[in-house]
Amino acid sequence: MDLLFVLAGIVILLILILKKVNPMLSLLIVSVITGLMLGLPVQKVMTSITNGIGSTLGGMVMVLALGAMVGKLAEDSGAARKIVYVLIRVFGIGNIQWAVLLTGILVGIPLFYNAGFVVLIPLVFSIASAARLPKLYVGIPMAAALSVTHGFLPPHPGPVALASIFHADIGKTLIYGLELSLPIAVIAGIFFPRSIIKLPLPSDGPVIKPDTLKEDAALPSAFKSLVTALSPIFFIALGTIGGAVSTQPMAKNIFAFLADPTVALLFAIVITLLIQQIPMQKAMDSCAEGVKSIAMIILIIAAGGAFKQILVDSGIGEQVKVLTANLPVSPLLLGWLIAALLRITLGSATVAALTASGMVIPLIGVGAPAELMVLAVGAGSLMLSHVNDTGFWMFKEYFNLSLKETFKTWTVMESLISVLGLAGVLILNYWR
């Protein structure tokens, strides 16, 4: 019966979202209604909501804020654009898809999906026009790269929030996420568009010329741009790997300090300010704008944490665990499936992941480590994007596609990433 109440709550959440009610308000309203339907006393409902918000944001609000600052500095300083030009020179025009894919991954690490998409889409169009290539042939690698970083890699909101809720190690989550992201991005971003898009014959027009895409002289150097984009990942990975191999207590403490995502991002900002030589006032304005851009995301995550806590305190997660205990399937598969169903129903990947978290927490254990559950739920939250997802419409409108074309490209690409993500998580769990 309690599961039916949860289902009713999810239906109410869907109705509110379809009515264009803000996701934060929708989640808070549904948290209260679901808590009361599940028989929690009124005071307990409000206590659960408060505790859920506090426990979710407490471990991640600074990570999200600092990550947004790094991303905005990379955008405003021109580092993101510089990386594009560097990779085009390195890979050459014949491997333009690989250049765009790697650009999407590098830019997608510090930038949130929507920001990365808006920053890169003009460059994608310029490359496609100059090379006489279909826009989708160049654009899908960019979209795939941004999707895998959004779904699998901290400091993006979904992975960070899930890591905080599941008490997963951010460094291990990042390393596992990188192991998944790179091959999945290649399959969904390189091989998939090549299989569905027919290229023009060489005789149809001139290929791109080296001087067609001219760089702005004011852009930072390649070294500075790469440092800005990659320094957070470097510090987290260095600290995690160093802590795993070190035997000295003092060294372990130092590496643990570096692996902390708040410290890594703070160092990244300081290094960026030093090497980019941005006027301090301009840099601080960029940081402030970066935080403003994710304010609503933070509030949505907070409300998602509240709903998660209602489900945890009501014991619904334990009921899910009991019902699935005898099923011959991996808990990671169940986590993916719950998130996927919620994604198809609700549209938002972040909301789907947060809503699923309260149900799958009891599934975490020996056969489903917290770090891999983060990735399993993250993969599920990307499944079958369609008309209730803002990303679907952004892709459709920018590339001027019909609904049918958007389903055949964007929806299939997102579903491919989701299924490959699940397969990768199961493989990592088997071999770990």
C-alpha cells in the first residue's frame, strides 16, 4: 500500500511539472503530501524535510558553487573557446569529430550542460559550415560528451548530489566515471552519428581551410586554458590515487586534503586567477554570475533531498529492498531501472536521480558500492529523453529538427549513453 502512495506522489509531481510549476516547489509540495499519505506525523514530515535539505546541501553546496565559479571563469576568459581551436589543430580536419568530442569533455567538466551547450554550439555551427559537413555530424559528438560528463562526473549537480546522499567517495566516483565516460562518449558521439548521417561527397564542395576559423587574439594560451578546465579533476584524481598507494600517514592526510572536492575547486579558482591574469573585479563578477546561474539548481537539489528524506524516514526504501531481495538481478540494475522510469516520467535528469535516491539507498551494500550506485542512477537518469525534457527541446530548436528527427538523434543518443552506462557499471562491479 505504501508503494502505491509513493506512486501517487510521483504522479502528482508529474502533473505539477506538466503544469509548469517550478520543480523546487513541486518537490516540496509532493514531499509534504507523500509524507502525510505514508502516515508520518505532521511534525515528523517537516523535520524530515528540514533534515533532508540540510544533509543534502551540507556536503555539496560549496562544491556546486565553486564548480560554477570555475566554469564561468573558463567561459568568460575564453578558455573554453581556446580549447576548441587547439584540438582542431591537433586532430586535423579529417578527425573533426574527435576534436569536438574531446572539447565537449574538457569543457563539460567545469561547465554545466546548458552552459556548455550554449558556449560550444556557435563553434559547432562554424566548423560544420566551413567544412561543408551536416550540423548533426559535428553536433552530436559535442552533445554526447556534455551528456556523459553531466551524468557521470562530479562536479555536476546530479553526481555530486547522489554522492552526498549515498556517502560515496567523490574521488572514486570521478575515477569510475572517467572510465565510463570516455568509451561511452566515443560510441555515442563518434560511431552513432557516423551510422545515421550520410556525408556529402568530396566533390560536393571545398573542405575546411586552416584559416577559415580564425582565433581571437585575446584568447588565453592553450596551457592556461587547459589548466583552467582540468585542474579540479587533476587535484581530485591526484589525491584519490595518491591516498590509495601511499603508506605514510602524513602523505595520506595531504592526499586526502587534495582529494576533497571543495579544496580542489578552491585551488583551481586560485590558480585560474593567477595564471589568467583576469582583473580581480571582472573575475569576481564572473564568479558571482556563475553562482547565480545555478541558484535554482541548488534549490531543486535541496527540495529533492527533502523528498528523499521523506522516503527514507517512511521506510519505503526498506520495503523496496524486501520486495526485490529474491529477484535474481543486481541492485545496480534496480537502481538504474528506478531512475530510468522516473526520468521517462518526469523529464528532468536531476529530479529523476534525486527522487530515485530515497528508494535505492537500502540497496547499497557489498554487491552495490555507493560509488557505482551513483553512476547507475546517473545512467538511468539519462534514459529516453523526450518531450518532457528541456534538453530535448534545446537540441531540437538549435539544430532545427522535426520531432521525428529529434527522437532519431537526441533520444536515441541519450538512451544509448544510459544503456552503455549501465553495462559499464555492471562490468566495473564484476571486475573491481
